[in-house]
Amino acid sequence: MARKKGLLSIEWDGLADLEEQFEKMDKEFEKALIQGYTEYGMLVEEGSRALAQRDTGDMEETIIFDKARMEGDTVIVEGGSNSPYALRRHEEPYRMGVYDKYDNGAKFEDYYLNGRGRGTYGKGPWMGEKPGRKFMERAIAATETNYNDMLQQIIDITLGDDK
């Protein structure tokens, strides 16, 4: 810093290097976003499958999340199920009481209890959540801490603080 006739002069060495770092940071940020959101989408897929009701297992297999992608300045992770039955199981309120199951002419007495079948009751919890309705919504809620950790990791990677 030099002073000349009452004026303040600042010289900045390495400005070109800083500009180069900013350009690199943008690419690193986008790469970290895609990777982080893809991994988070896979976690939500895992949770959705784990929390989905189970009868034959077919519905769980239809739950799929795609790799994250950028559209303009937006990160998009699409996922879900293409099964109309999955949407019904996700949204329909529980039917309280005990009910029989009928399958190919066979009767399974007292199979359903308060909207969940024996297969669903046989699944264990996932991140403290029991399988049942609103399985995708609850998978997202159960992973809120993971989501916040992912955002922090993206910032750390972008700023070069990924130790």
C-alpha cells in the first residue's frame, strides 16, 4: 500500500489467480451438487422402499430415483413409483380394524390390522420410522439431518475445505 498526495492506493497481486479460482469454484460447486443430490436421492429411495408396505414386494421394486441433474440454476432429483397402487398406498388413510386377505381363492384370516398387513408388520423400522402410509414423505422427513449434512459437505468441497 502506498500513499501519494492524500490518496490511498492498493495494489493487488494475484488477481488473475483469484479469478481462475472463482471459475474453478463454479465447476466444483456444480459437480458437488450433482454428486451430493444423487447420493441423497439414493438414500431417500432406500428409505422409501424400507418404509413402503409389503405384501408381495412388487411395489417396493417400482420405487426408483434418478441421478441428479442441473436444469439452468436448479438441481433436480426425480424419483418415485410408476405404480398406481403405490400412489394409493401412499395416500389412502388407514382402514382401522382387523380384516381377512383373499388371494387366488385362498383366505388368510386376520391378515390386516389397522391398515397394515402381516408383511408390513414383519418389516423392521428404518431410521426410527415404521413401514406404512406416506412412506416417501416420511423417508424425506427422516433424512433431514442427512440433507443438511449434504449441503454442508457441498459447501466444504466447493470452498476447498473437504478434509
